[in-house]
Amino acid sequence: MRSIVPTNFLQNSRSFRHCQINQHPTLKSHHILCRNRNYFISENGIIGNFRYLSPKPKDPSPLAGNFGDTSFFSQGDQMYEVVSRCDKSSGKCEVESRFLFIYLLNDEWTDYHSTRPVVISFSWPRREAPFIAKHGEWFFLLASETAGWRQSRTWYRRAKSLQALVNSTENEVVMHPRNTLSIKSMGSQFRFLIEIVPGKWVFAGDRYPADDKDHWDPKYGAHVMTPLQFVSNVPHVYWKKQFNWVTYNYSSADYDAHYHGGHGHSPSPPFENHDLKIMR
């Protein structure tokens, strides 16, 4: 499959992180939305001419701190930006000062909403990489721990509205095989969920062998993608060394054994010749 990357985005790609692409349901415009309010728009298709937008510099929140890990969540014509931030009024970011912000964009998805930009915010110590997913009538807010380049457990809150997430209980995402003292979240830091088609979910995490050479080996891979299903509205992740995400039975609760050597999942025993090898 040919990848499609707008030329002006590619030329400046080192400046833009945590990006998602969406099509506006009503306006039919395509949007690339990135961390730190770096937004692009194309009115003439996904391979059209993406224009870089410069949102107004005013920060809609009173918190003194840079934007951290960022994701985006859409529901109908409404687009939300989900951000992990920390209070830097003392001059540095402490893990205990982490906050979760959900911002509402305007109707055109070109800037924050002019009158009600902050949907919710609350203190969420030691949590980053936030991501919103909707399953049935429930909103799920997932996040990793603030662990630098290390693997960390994945946590979630759930509620029947975005506003109710503020007071919802935090629980750990269930991993199969279950987390142990030596391996967390399949040896990764959580990044996002993908619903490929209705009912088929994939859990995605990152590893950082280039940044943490003392605890990682490149042979373990840099990314994790493995099946997830909601069991009684609780997210369960099933480790698969490899799977075909088109034909895989997402209602299955089977999983592969760990071969991680204390670092993550190694590709041993050797891979078989399947359609998708997620560790390479």
C-alpha cells in the first residue's frame, strides 16, 4: 500500500509529533492535528495541498507548563485534544504535578473553541500518554506511567461522559499473560488504541532501545501491536507474537507465552511464516 504524506508536512516532520489525521464528517476537509497546536488542513482531499495553520498563541488554560503527550478524539463533528501537562511554575516538571486536560476544538477544527475550550482538567500524578476511546456507551481514558524510557503499566478510567472521567476510578488494564514484576504492559509504554473495524481493537505500545541501551536490546523491537477486547467493559490485552489483524478472532482469549529475558518479548522461539509479524 502506498503511503501518503503531504509534502509540506514531510519537509518539517521533525518539528511535529504525536499527529493524527481525520476527515471532518460535515465539511469533508482533511486535518492533520499534532502536539503543541500544530494543525494542518486540506480542503481538496487527503493528497491535496495541506496548509499549515497558526492558531492564536493564547493558552486557554491557567497552567504554566508545556504540552506533553497528546492525542485526539473525535465524536461526530466535535474534535477533542487530550493532553498530559505538568506545572512548571517552579522551573521544572515533576511527575507528581502531572495534569490531564481535554480541550474542545472549534467547529472547523482549526483552533480551540472560542468560548469553552477546556472540557475537563484534573490532577493525574505519574500519568502520561493519554488516549480516549469510545466503546459502546462508555468513554475510556487510558494512560501510561511516567517512566522515562522504561516499560510501565497501563491504566484506565471509564465513564459515560467525558466530564464524568474526572471522578471515575482508576484501574489497571488487564494483560494476558498478566503483568509480573519483570515485565509491564507487554514490555512497552502504552501509546494508543486502534479500532480497525467495529469490534476489532489493537493495543499499541512503544519501546525505546535506542534511548535506554542498558535495559533494552534492539532485537526486542521498538513497537508493540497486539489484540485487545473489552470484557464486561474492562480492557483486556492478549500478547501475540504475531497475528493477522484481518482474520484474527478478536473474541478469543488465547495468548502466547512470554520470552522476554527481563527486557520485553524476544522473538524466540523463531517466528513462523504468518501474514503479519508485529515484532519486526
